[in-house]
Amino acid sequence: MRNYTQRKLELELGRALLVREQVLEARDRVAGFTAPFSVLPGAEFLALGGFETHETLLQRRVLDIHMTKASVDAARGGRIQADGPDGARRTGKTVFVFVSHQWLGHQDADPDNKQYEATCGAIQALAARHDVGVEAVRVWMDVLSVPQANRPAQALVPPPCENSSPRHRTDVVSTAP
């Protein structure tokens, strides 16, 4: 009986160590970026007139691109953030919003601009709620933040999730009915 109890404890300890290793590895993977984090300034989003693809916005040089988590954390906290579209370093409080929407067409995410209009209203309301101008809002949305023409690149980008930390709460806007 003693050997059985000792073996059971050894197995439980081994399993606990394995689980700990897996948790630490997962934490380290989440802490790093697997792909650039591309967001569009709120004022730029409001001026689009409809959803545009990541590739189009990249060519127009209007995306803010964060290469590290530290860059995003600095932007949220009001310290220096990512290079802006004009190459200038920006400072001040930045509010990130992750927009979830339903694709209403095969080639066009929002053929009648209904979701675009709803998102514009949500961005303006969010800016007012956080007492910032829309230029301080950064929008993450799949169609504009993730390459649409490059399937392998899409696989590198993890889906956004709501950050439950009250210090770094993330606003999630859904335009789905």
C-alpha cells in the first residue's frame, strides 16, 4: 500500500510540474506578438466612407503598426506610442477598440455600409465616454487590421479578446444584429 501511495504522489507531482510548464509556456507566447498589431486612428476610420482592406490602408500609410506589446502598453498609458502614419512619434492617452462585425457579402464585408455607419457612431460614443477626441481612438477590425489577401499571414494573428484587467480594460464593439 505504501508503494502505491508513494507512486501516486510522484505521478501527481509530475503532472503538476507538467501543467505548470505548459501554463508558463502559454503565458510567454501570449506576452509576445506573433504578428504586427495594426490599428487605424479613429479619425481616419470616420473618413473612410466604408470598410477598406488592410492592404489598401497599408498602401495609403494610414495604419498605426505596433511591433511589440510594450508599444501598445505605452500607448494605452499615455507614454510614447507607435510611429504614426506620418512617421511622427505620438504621445497622449490612446483608447483601443476591437470591432466585431458580421460579413454580409463574400467579397465585401458591408456592401450597404450599415455596419460601417454603426461603427462610426460607436467610435464617437467611445471617444466621448473616455473624454478623448476620435483621433486618440485606435480601431482594430479584421478587415482593416489583418491581411486579407495573404491566408498564411492571417493564421499568425490571434483573435482579439476582452482584457479583464480593470487597469487595461479593452472596449469591444459589436455591430452584429
